[in-house]
Amino acid sequence: MSSVGGPLQGLKVVEFAGLGPAPFCGMLLSDLGADVIRIDRKGARPYLNTSVTSRGRRSVAVDLKHPGAAALCLRLIDQADILIEGFRPGVMERLGLGPDIALARKPALIYGRMTGWGQEGPNANKAGHDINYIALSGALHAIGTKDAPVIPINLLGDFGGGSLYLAFGIMAALHHARATGKGQVVDCAMVDGASSLMGMIYGYFTSGYWKDERQVNSIDGGSHYYNVYQCRDGKWLALGASEPQFYANLLRHLGLEGPDVHPQRDRTKWPELKKRFAETIRRRTQAEWLALMEGSDCCVTPVLSLAEAPHHPHNVARSTFVEIDGVVQPGPAPRFSATPGAVRNPPVAIGADNVSGLVAWGFDADEVERLAREGAVQDCSEVAATG
């Protein structure tokens, strides 16, 4: 593991391996300097170097059902500032690793729990995925065409409403713990986070500004000035000219100046103006439009593919994307002027740090070998075979 800085340097995190939002939160903390040791399942399928959200951690492979596993994990937790887990409610308690036990041993511990529905409520023990959580929040209903909702991949529930809220909650709880010495449980539910993300929209809806329908509002595809349009070459432009001055610039560059297009906020004219915009933009290629509008403050950008985005000059200039072991991936965010973060290491083999990681966290090497012989952790020969 490389030695890097970051504003979270010195922070120690125990992460129980999972899928989706919990690992992404672990990645965020690691990218910003935290020492994250992940407890992987013994014998689990190896991580690929394309498993971007698994980067930056140490890996210890543990059989959580082994009689000695709980004691091992609790010793790691004793040294940690933060714990992250993404199991269904009750799983950690059944493993003997629940918050009551952990906080009794380490009162200042921040115990981060990531679930879809939360630790209680009628749905708490039901299965679900991002699509289900955003459906219950109102977000899925608000996104899409008039005919049907459109799935915004798993950005809103898993990562926006989940990982980011868990990271934010952990930092808030850590601030409180450092002031008072008292840790606590952070109950992060994706349905709560997705609902919170909809705060502005709910405010607009209550005020009457937002209609509870799709493609009839200013930023949901209903307006002509905040929309996507296809160019002559089949590529797309994204228009976001909401403010009057940007809208005026856009009209001028599209050659659509005139009194009939100036009532920007007149919703009755939006369907007709969308057709005019579409017909106009289809006359040129994406590159031609971008060249024409360069430096114009029209709020126009190309819709880039996953292959194209890392090569855009702005992203290149900011090193928004990095390449690790041949895998192009987003770099750490956000940026810090004094303590920049970095990717500590690519995804490692399951159990790659059984010795080095546990020793770094206070275990004796002979003790680690004993735990391997007893089957509590994966031995080095097994790591080599699976890694």
C-alpha cells in the first residue's frame, strides 16, 4: 500500500465487505487518506482490477462463522475510528459484532450501517435494490418520459442517497465524537437519502411550481432550453440555458432570434419550441455546433460516452480520470488545496493483507499464522491460489 496523504490521513476504518454503496463509501474514505482494512469473506471470488470501488484497501479474508472470527474482528474494531457494514438488519448482531458490543468496547466508535430501507420500519427486512428505494422516494416517478419512468442507473439510490450520505453521516458523527468522546450508530438508508436528494423538488411541488408529471417541468425534459438534442451525425448536445442571458446567447447562435421564441417560461410554447430546436440542431454535426458556440456561454456541452469522457480537454486538464494498472477510472473527489487525496492501490487479492494488514493493526505474525491454521483467516497459500 502506497504512502499517501489526504485530509483523512490517520483515520482507521474497518469495512465489512459488501456490494454497491458500502464499498463505494470505503473507497471515498480511502481516496482521501483513511487506512481502510476490509474484512472479506474467506474463499470469496477474487476482485478484478476493474473493480474500481474496491481500490485503496487492505484485505483480510475471514470466516465470519468461525468461533474465533468475532474476537478477531472486535480487536480490529477496538483500534478503529469507524466501522462500515452493509448487511441486512440483525446480521452483525448475530455475528456477535453488533453496535451494542462494539460501542461498549470502543465508546467513541462511529458505527456506519448502510441498508436500503433502514434499521427499522415495515420494509426493513425486505430485499430491494436501487430502483426500489428511489421508487419509494418519489424520485423514479419524476424522471423519464411522459409514457414511463426512466431508470437513472443506480446513481440516485446506491451512490447518491447511500454512499455519499453514509460518508457525510460518518464525518458528522466523527466531529461529535471528537468533541464529546461519544460515538454512535449512523443509520443510513438509501430510501432516506434518495428522498433527501429530492428536497428542492418537493419544495417546488408544494409551492405549485413543480407539476407531479414527467416532461412538463423546466428541468425534467419538459422545456426546450433544458434538454438534449440529436445532431446531424447522430451525436447529442446537452442544453442547459436556464437563465435569460444564457438563453439569449443560445438563440443567437442557433439563429432563432425573434419574438416568437423569447417567452422562455411560457409552458404552452415549449412543445413547439422543442420541435424547432430539434430541427435546427439536426442541421449540423456535434463538432460543428461546439465550434460555433465555443466561448459563448450558451450552456451547451456534448453528451459524451464512457469512452469519450476521460479524453475531454477539461477532464484531462483536471486529471478527473486516472489510469491504475491499465484501468481508466474516476480519480479522488473532491479536491483539497493542502491535503490532496490519491488512489492508494488497485484492488488487491482477497486476503492479500492477512499478515501485513493484521500486523499493521497490532497483531503478532505468529498469532496470524495460528489463526490461519485454525481456519479463522485464509492462509497465504490459499490467497496465492485465489488471487
